[in-house]
Amino acid sequence: MTTAPELSVVMPIYNEQDALPLTVERLRPILDGLGVEYEVVGVDDGSTDATPLQMQKIRQDWPEFRIVRFSRNSGHQAALKAGLHRAFGDYVVSIDADLQDPPEKIPEMLELARERSLDIVYGVRGDRGTDSFFKRRTAGGYYWLMRKLVGKRMPNQAGDYRLLSRAAVDALKTMPEHQPVYRLLVPWLGFPSGEVVYVREERVAGATHYPIGKMVHLALDSVTNFSAAPLRLATWLGLGSFLVCLVLGAYTAIEHAIGNTVPGWSSLFIGMLFIGAVQLICVGLLGEYVGRIYSAVQARPAYFIGYDSAEESAAAEAEK
Ligand code: UDP
Ligand code: MG
């Protein structure tokens, strides 16, 4: 490619053999209809089903579809990171591969960004009616907590469907995070932003790759990546338990003075349990941070690129 395209679409793809063809079928006419030069960066996050084969096939009759493949599964955020780092466009849209983010909103995002010179256009989930009750509840709690940590700049219910300008992407690229959580990093940039409301559709095929374990992981990454508040919480807990100990101590002293020393046993026992619990909580929280410091010090890359179709094209170009 000689000039940078106007638009890049970054799509993390992991075991989406049933969804991907349907996604491409719906996405391509929309992008073709934009009348701008574009590229799609499909990041194959180490799929183990027929997805890699399908991506090759898609690329055969859609030259704008680039393939970046990880050597192994590295996670949704790592795939996003690779896509952002390898996209060339003046604007970059990130979108899921399962049609939960309707691609019909891309022209609207682009128009809004251009019209109002915005660096960020969030896709905001207006209706989550198709998500399960459990997912809606946990997501509600997640966004509430994140807005407490990052502040109101973080729009409620904004996931990873969004448009970024070149400036915003370049700013994100300067961040050396090993476990980036883009839905927090992007609002944290503080660049001019707008919103496009969309309806979160049902996954078109296959099953979610975000089981409860990964959701908890994302929430923990989000909190520890962005705030030392949990450490402060530990301090408050410590202070609180100290106060409780003072009260219990005074109570025991009075009981002792009156001569009722035997009944003190139960309060002592409860106190010991309580302090033990608080200490465990604090140690657990410290462990979260220490674990992350450890992985940062190790400085392992978040992913390894096994293949990038752009490099292949460049090599073919050089041979000519
Ligand atoms: N995904 C990925 N790596 C993973 C898990 C998911 O690249 O380890 C991709 C997946 O293919 C999809 C997007 O990230 O395009 C969102 O994942 P999913 O739909 O499973 O999550 P949900 O929408 O249920 O939160
Ligand atoms: Mg999904």
C-alpha cells in the first residue's frame, strides 16, 4: 500500500468459524459503500478451528482484508493492541467479529468524527436486551465501578466498538502496558469525543469467549491497572478493624473490672477471626499488585506475531 487508507477496521477474531463469513458478508458492502480507501485488519488470536483457513479465503477475494495471526491465544485486548499497532488508517474502528456490534454504525461514526473533528467516537450500548440477565447485571456493576475509578469521562456502557483518530491511536501506542484495558485507557486520554448509540445484537453464531473467569480477570485488570484505590481500601479496612479492636478492648477491660472475665472468650475469638479475615483481604490485594509488577518486570510481550499478510505483500512487491 503506497498511501495510508482513510479507514482501518480492526477485528479481533478467535474461533469464529461460524460467525466470520456472516460478519464479512454484512461488513464488506458497508465499507465498499463509504467511497474511501480502507483496510480491514483481522487479528486471528490463535484460533484452533477453521477460522485461519477462512481468513485466507476471505483475503483471496477481498484484498483490503489483511491478516495478522498470533502464534497462540493471547486474549481480546492483546488482539486489539496488535490491530491498533498495525493499522495504517487515519481513522481506526475496532469491532467484534460476531456481529454484536452492528457494522451499519461505522459510516455514522466516521461522519460524526469528521463533522465535529472528534478523536474518539464511542459505540454506546443503548439496549442490552439480547444479553442474559446475568451479563447485564455484571456489566452494570462493572461500569459503575469503572466510572468511580476513571471518572465520568468514561461513558456508561461503552465497550470496544469505537472509532479512534490517528492522533488517539498514536497516543495509545505510546503506552507500554502489558495488559491494556482499552475501554479505560481511551477515555483516560481525554481527547474530544462523541457517542453513537447502538443496539447490542445477539451473537450471530458460536458461543461467547468471555466466561465468568475471564470477566473477573478483566475486572481485576481494569481495577489494578487504573487505580491504587484497592490498596487504600485495605488501609481503611485496617483502620476500621483497629477501631473495632479499641471498642472491644474497652469492653473487655470493663468486663474485667466488674469481674466477668470468663464471658470475654467469645469476643476474643470473634476478634481474632475478624482480624485474620482483614489481613487475608489485604494480603490478597497486595498480591494482585505484586503479581502485576512481576509480569511487568519480566517484560514479556503481550503477543507474538506469527504472520502478517502486509509483510508478505511487501516482500512480493520488492521481488518485482
Ligand atoms: N476474542 C479474541 N480473543 C479471545 C476472546 C475473544 O480475539 O480470547 C474476540 C472474539 O472473536 C470477538 C471479540 O473478541 O470478536 C469479543 O469476544 P466475545 O464475543 O466472545 O465476547 P462477548 O461479546 O461475549 O463479551
Ligand atoms: Mg460477542
